[in-house]
Amino acid sequence: MMETGRRPEHARKPKLEALLQELNDLLAESEGKVMERFKQPDHPVVFIMGCARSGTTLLLQYLAATGAFSYPSNLIARFYNAPYIGARIQQMLTDSEYDFGGELTGGNTYVSGDFSSCLGKTKGLLSPSEFWYFWRRFVPPQEIQSYAEDALGTLDMRSFVAEIAALESVRGLPVLMKGLYLNWNIEFLSQLFDKAVFIHIHRHPLYNMHSLLRARAQFFGREDAWYSFKPPEYANLCRLSVDEQLAGQVYYTNRAIQEGMAGLAPERRLVIDYESLCAEPEQVFAALAEKLAAQGYSANAPSAASADLHSSCGLEVPAKRVDMLVEAYRQLSGETLELL
């Protein structure tokens, strides 16, 4: 998904990787026995789709903080081969209903006050995770993040669906998660579930490109290293300038998601923009609740659906560089971008 050459602070920790592999290998057989009880989730699964650096993490954090959804937390994500067992362990450690004299659960809640993250990573036991290790368990990573139909047909997606159904069963709430791993195969992902809602969050292209540029520098220490998923057009984009690569990544990714979403039933698709999420998050929740209601589920938010979200729309590059980004995007899309 990302190139090698990460800066040290973003490098994987070998001891942690080995420990997690050992634990997950030990638990995998037990998880498999549990999965025999599950087939389909009872409620719609909510998948967040979008280009990297478009606000997918903020949307995940906000919706998780409403209390209306089950979601893969940083703790559950550690159990990528056994997320149901991980969810039950989390329940034992953090749910007051399973507490005994406050031994474990004091203060272990995820609330809407902190929506900070670093390149999609959140801090805290119960903060939402991107859950990529879980996705890679079922969909092997490849350089170009678009899977051919014959390759998809070989995947064990029955177990994938069963794991999500099991995760739902722990709290009895719809499962919310990122789906960027299959941005280019939305129709395939949709067909796996009896009920689902796909949210496409998109961001003003200039600010999306700017954020991707910063992510390259932050993650790799240089601008010429590709950050995040690669569209099918990568073979041509990689020969172009950095600004043209950024324009292509945003344009082609969003175009693919739009095409994939177009084939879904109205109650299965929701399109929002990052700027509106920050300005009126409660309206986003209300729109999602309507889609869920159309599929027979009434979504109630125990925590207030309103929140104070800060839009990151500053540009930290010279005006000449902004002009180059705007021109690169215009060459691809025919659209002239204006500053917010």
C-alpha cells in the first residue's frame, strides 16, 4: 500500500509485529470455530470510501464517537486474525456492564472531544483503527489497488462477511469501517452484503493534493515517494512530475469511486464533502440515518451527533506551487479550481 523508505517514526516495530503474529496465530483456530455461527450481519454495514487525505479518518472518528456504531478500535485491530475475540476482550476490559468494582473500566471510553490523528493513525485504546491488517488477511495487497474479477473470485470473502457479522454481534450495533482497500471494486464489495451503506467523502481537490504532498514529506521525508493506494493509472502517473501525480491520484481515485457508487441502489450510497462534514457534522449523521432507515435500521446516537470539527484548509506552499497544482488538475479534469 505504501512504498518502503518510511521515516523512523513511521516504521513498523519488529518486536510488536512478532508478538501480534504469535497472538493471532494462537487465536485463529478458536476464531474459526466461532465464525461457524455467523453468516450475514443483521444491520447495514457502513463503509467509508474516499481518496487518501480526503477526511476519511475524521469521518470515521466522528461517527464512532456518536456511539451509534460498532467499529474496529485500535485494540480490536491488534487481533486481526480474531477480531471477535478481540472485541470480547475489549468488552471485558472497558465496558462498565462487565466491571467489578472499577478494577478495569475507569475512564476507558471513546468520546468526541479528540479528533486528532496522524496520517490515519489515532491514539487511544478505543479510538477507531483503519483495520488494514484485517483487510490484508482476505484481500492480499498488490501494487495497483484495483482487483481483476477473476482474482476477486478466489478470495475467501464468506469468512470476511462472517467476521463482520460476529463483530456486530458483540454490541448489537451496525459495523462502521473504512473501505478504501476496495475503492476500485465497490460493486464487488456491495454484493457481499444484504445491507450496506457506502459513504464517499471527497475533498476540494486542491486541498486534497496539498494534504497528500504534506503526507509524502511527513511519511517518507521526501516529495517524490508515492503515498497510499495506487490507481490503475499509476503506470503513467509515476513518470510525471510530483504535482501531476498528486492531481492524478485525486482525480482518478474519486472518478473510480463515483463510477462504483453509481451502480448502487440509492439507499446504499451517500456522498458528502469534507468541508460540509466540518461545518455541519450533524447533517451528515442525519443523512446517514436516512439511508440506514431505508434498510430497516433506526440509528440513534447516544452521544450528541453535533461536534466541533476543525477544517484543515490552509496551504503551506508558495503561491507559484499552488498555481502548478491547479494547472495539473485542470489538465486532467478540465476543471479550474478556486481557493476556499
